[in-house]
Amino acid sequence: MEHTELRPDTVYILGAGFSCDAGVPLQSGILQRIKDLDPLSTPSVFSEMFAECQGRSISFINRIFEAVPNPRLEDVFTLIDQSISHKNYCAGFNWQELELVRKALFNAIVLLFHTHESQVPPKAQEFYRLVAGYFVEERVNAGQEGHPFSIISLNWDCILENAIYWFLDQCGGDNVDIDYCCYTTPLEGTSRHTPSINQKAVGLFNTKFIKLHGSVNCVVCPNCNRLYTGLGAPRELLEEYIAGKICPRCYKVRDVAGSTALNEPALEPLIISPTFIKEFNNAHIQMIWHNAYIDLCEAKKVVFVGYSLPEADYHLRTLLKRAIRKDAELVVVLTKKDKPPTNCEEHIREKYAASRYSAFFGSAPDTNIRFEFGGVKSYFRDVVESERLGQRIERLRGLFANTRG
């Protein structure tokens, strides 16, 4: 008997281009956004913390890259990570000081992303909610044993997850949940999320969301290695994500003789830094990548949305080559600027995202690849223009009522 739950019809791979309409910064613009963001525009209780993180990060970057007005984020993190791993000095910073710089930069990024996620423009917010409603409906219509799609995200942001939970709240969809495909632990007293590993067992429609590079709404305990998330929480949980809260399952560590506040197991953001020496040693990240491999192996169709396939992403490139079936249909959703001009020279052509895809997967008609250069909104046009948000909510309410009956 064929196990249909292991055979997704479609795997969507979301790049930064998927979230850019929400105001979430692209990787190339993160450092400039950190420099420009007024601490007073962040949540008031964190304004002082952001100012401190902003100052420490920018001071280091200006000293190291003083002749480079806009250094690449991957260059900054590679320098920091490489120096820390070898316990080197770097321009007067010892490796312990570099650890503090790294932590400050991570916290600044988390605050930056959460600030922008709370300020999504109304039109963009409606678009993402309509897309979220489409995915929810597809999942429920497939039934408990169905597996119509998986979403693989290369982004740290939670724009689509937030839209999905908003939609579920409007529809009374308490039998649907986001499945991060690893051992998740809801933050106590806040999250409506059911641990991913338990969702199928308790009869939920698990919606697979595979985040290869971590997420700004996930933290890990360095002692017990539990992954905590505030998925579906009714309020912002920044104090859980960046304030160094103590792991609620490891509080007894404080009773150990000689223990101080400095060595308690404080929760740390689960973010894979954009470095050229990425490490995926975390058990949760390894499980996430394994699930991505399994779903890509089984997918009939793979849709790349807003992802430029940069050459530096060799980990993902390796995964794609190992996993995607030769008969799988490939759809690449880009913008017109990603398409090389006709008859341009080869060294210019290879700088365009479409050319990187063709070089990596082969050119049509030799492959099943299809390009769409209308952008993200154009690709989802049928989803967002077929009906109004209120109409989809009403239909889903009835669908959820039937699934409970």
C-alpha cells in the first residue's frame, strides 16, 4: 500500500523575494537597515537593548570595514565565525569579544525583523493572508493522510506563518497547525502550537514548514537543546527570543553549587548565520534538512519563489542535486530583472538568476524547467484574485465545521 503522506505533490522553496513586499529586508540590506533603524521605533521595552546591540555591531563593522561603505553580511559573519572558531584576534578584538559582537548582531537582526513584521503594509498583509488561506484550504481538503505540499523556507522571517495563524484564528481552525518538522516545544503559557512531532498523532492537519536556516521565532537551550517557539502566540514574544530568558526546563541548574547568573542556560536564537563556513551541527537543523531531502525526493513539482540560487548556497545546491527527481516539474518564479538581455555576453549573462538556474538544472527543452518572470504576486494571482479575503474565510469556516463533525 502506497503511503501518500510521504509523497507531496508540490514543494515550494521560498527565498527572500517572497517576503520583500512585507518590508522584510533582503540579506544585502540588513546591515544598512540596522544602521538606519531608530531605536525608538522598536518596542519601547527593547529600545535600550537595540541601541546597545546596534552600537556594538556597527562599531565593530566600521573598524574592520572602514573603507567599505556597505560590506556584505556574509563577509562580516564569516570573519567573526572564522576568528571565533580558531580563537584568533581580529583588529584588536579577542575571540570572547567577538562572541559578544556576534550575539549583539544576532539580537539586532531579530529585533529588526520583528519590528518590520509588526509593520506590514495593509495591501501586502492582505496578499499574504490570502496566500495563507490558499495553503490552509489545500491542506484540509487533502485529508489527514494527504500531503499536497511542503513549504521549504530559506528565510528567517515569519511573515507566512503569522498570516496562517491569523487566518486560522478568523476561521476557527483549531485542528490545523504548522509543522516545523523537528522536535518543537511551545513557549509555556503563550503559544497555541502543538509540538510538531505530536500533530499527526492527535489528528491535526499538519502544514509542513521547513526552515533550513532557522527562524527569528525559535530559541534553543544550550543545556538541554530543546527548541522553543512562540508559534501562534496572541502577542509578541520578543522578551523570550532575545532577552536571554532561562530555559524553563533547566531552571534547576541554578541549584548547582557555585552556579551564578552568568552560567545559567539562557535561551539563544536559532539562526544559521549567513557565513561561507555554515555549520549545521544542531540536531533540530539536521532533522529539518533531512525532512527537506525526503520531501524533495518525493515531490512531483518543485516551485522556487523569489530565490536567486546564489552560488554561495552550496549546501542547498547539493541538496537539490541529490534530492530532486529527474522527472519533477520545475517552476522558477523570478522578476524581469532576473532575466538576461537577449544576445548579451556570457560573462554578463551568468550574473542573472535565470542563467544560474539554467546552468544548474539545464536548459529547456532538455529539462522540465519553466520560468515565470512576473514575480511573486503574479504567480499567486489566481489565488488572490479569485475571491475576497472574507469569502475565503467564510468557506473555510464551513470546511472546518465539517471536519469536526
